[in-house]
Amino acid sequence: MRNKSIVIISLLALVAIFFAGSYIYKSNESAEIEKLATTTSESNNGPFVRDHSMTFGENKKNIVVVEFLDPECEACAYFYPAVNKVYKEYYEEIKLVIRYLSNHQNSEFAVKILESSRLQNKYKEVLDVIFTTQPQWAKHGNTKPELLWTFLEKVDGLDIEKLKKDVETIDVKNLLSKDRLDAAKLRVQGTPSFFVNGKKVQKLSYDALVDLVEGEIYK
């Protein structure tokens, strides 16, 4: 009986050590990432923001919200309404920055469409379509990315023929490479991942994102 008690106590001690070690590791990781934000200068905004990054918002409070996303990522599409809600509520206070971490078969194609849409100032509208129609064009085992051209015809003022030509000529490999390198520096392992002024959103939820944004606004 005594031996059994010793075994149980030893197991509990190991579990406690494991959780303590995990907590310390995560705390150190967060501190290192936040340090990168404090050393960012106007001439070198990496690894959070780059010159090529798409941004939205008036940023009156100097609050930078960075999202690493993949246009073909189901979780990104699922969480997209929450991102929109945060942006609509706080667009005056924040700058929303879009970074890419393409991990799916048709991700690069979708990024080409997004980056080409910037030439017509239709990025946000095109991103809306890509995510809202994702179940149709990015269905598992039966992807049909060409359907995007049909869906995008609904975007008011978007010249589809020009968009197609721009997609054929645009090169996004360097852009995607830079974003992937920055994601690695920030230890981003999946999408979507968010940072608010260098602080990583640990739990993927609307409340967690809002709490960090408001914490920066009202601190």
C-alpha cells in the first residue's frame, strides 16, 4: 500500500513539474516575442509588419493587430466574422495587418488573386468573397479554385478580366517567403494566429482578441 502511495505521489510530482515547465516555457516565449515588438523601428517593422503587408484602419491609438492567415484555411474562414467585428468596432484605434502563411494546395492561387485585387483597391471585398465561398471552391478532396472567378463577378466595380491578367503575371513567391520566415521568428505554427502590439492571442476566440485590443487601448 505504501509503495502504491509513493508511486501516486511521484506521478503527481511529475505532472506538477511538467505543467510548471510548460508555463515557464510559454512565459519566456511570450517575453521574447514581445521584445521583438519593442525593438521594432519605423525603418524595420519586421517581423510583425512588412512594407508589402496589407493594412486597414486609422490607427489613432497606435495599436497594431497582426493576423497570419491562409485563404484556404477553414479555421481562418470560420473566425473571419469575428475579425470583421473587431475591425468594425475599433477601426479608428487600430491597424489591422494581414500576413500570409500558405499551407494548402490552392493557397498561393488565392493569394495571387488577393494581391492582384489591390491594384483595383478591392482587397477587402475580394477577401470577403474568398472566405464566404470557401466551402464551395476549397471543399476537401474536391477543390475547384476556378469557381472563384464566378463568385468574384459579384464584387461591385471589380474588373474580372483585368484581375485575371494580373493574376497571370504577378509573382508572390518572395512575399510568401518573407511572411513564412517572419511567422517562424514569431513561432507561429498555424492559422489564424494573432498578435496585438506584439502580444500573442493565446486563445482563438473573439473575447480573447477583444480583451487584448481593449487592454492596449485603455492601458
